[in-house]
Amino acid sequence: MAGHSKWANIQHRKGAQDAKRAKRFAKLVREIIVAARSGQPDPEHNARLRTAIAAAKSQSVPKENIERVLKKAQGGEDNINYDELRYEGFGPGGVALLVDAMTDNRNRTAAEVRAIFSKHGGALGETGSVNYMFERLGAINFSVSIATNEEMFEVALDIGANDCESDSDGHDIYCDPNDFGRISELLNKQFGAPNHSGLIWKPQTTITITEDTADSLFKLMEALDDCDDVQSVAANFEVSDDILKKLSA
């Protein structure tokens, strides 16, 4: 299986989980702030904000944290301005990378992202060189033990999801970004909290990579993910379970 699921799994298996969790919470909260400012600070009238809140809840961001951020946004108390940036480039093995960032300092973020690509054998590309290879979707992943492949597929179809892919890593349900909040809530009610969920860039085609390439690529992606200004990293790779097990050991 490719892209976000393998990457999410290897992130989960690596160490320093508390630090990663705190950083993930901060990024989810930042998305709520930007979403609230992009339209009305009321999730009932702001689809992006509804999606951001659903993603935060699915990753166990405390309810009080979300409410505090919304209160600040509604009262205009938070005066930090974030710019949304997207970087496109290539990693080891010619793997395409799409990096979304939010920053209060464009020059700082650009320099950090460029340095990370350079250090780990990647190269930034021109705008438009990569994004056509990906599709924006909502994605929710559940453990394989939650339901059979057929059961999960039928449920996903019934609630209006675009697709459901199942393998040994679990069930991946994909949906239109505007439907993410609704579908997340319905799946949560039926199956409980997912392993991970959110908006992703799903690759339309993938490259199968070797162990050496995977090792270098994961180091690049991990460094990008560790950058405070980077919200998400997407890549169009396939990697075998045997290689993933070796690198996760």
C-alpha cells in the first residue's frame, strides 16, 4: 500500500511519540485558526472549519483546546497571521513530494524546507511540477479487526464515501473534503475512533521504491514533518511490507 497510510504507520512506530503528539496537536490547532479566519468563525457556516474540527477531534485533540481556539477566533483575540504555502519537489528515487505549510514568516519556512530537501537528497521543483499527480481527499483509517473488508466497503458506500480500500494495514475510507466532517462522525459512531484521519493528497500513480530509497525518503519526510511550519507531507511511493518492517524495527 502507498503514500499516506504507510507513512502514517511508520511515524506511529517510531519513538518520541509524546513530542510528536504535541507537535501534531499544534498543527491541527493552527489549521482551525486559519480555517476560522478564512470564513465565518462558526463551523455551521464554514465547511473548512468543520473539516478542521473533525480532523482535530479524530486525533484526540482535547475538546477544551478546540473550544478555546474557537473562542479566540470568534473574539478576534489571536492576532498571529499565517500564510499558507505549498512546496513541490522530488525525493530519492524520483518520488514526488507535496508539502503544505502554514507560517508567520515566509522567508524562514522557505529556507528551512529548501535546506531539508537538500540535506536528504531531494530537490524543490517549480510550482505545478508535482501537484497534478495528487488528488485532495478526506481519509479515515481503521484497523483491519474493526470489520471485514465487505462490511467496511458497504458502510462506506452507504454513507456517501468515494471509496474504501482494505489490506493488512487496515481500512482506508476516502471522501470528498467537504464531506469529511459528516463521514468522520458517522464512522466514529459506528466503529469508534479511527487510527488516523484528516485531509490528504492521495497520489494518482505511484513509484515502487527499494529499501535504500525508502530509508533515505523516510528520513527526508520525517525531517519535513518535524518542521514546525509544515502541516502535511504527501508522496507517491509504494513500498513492500518486508521493507517497511525492516525500517520500522
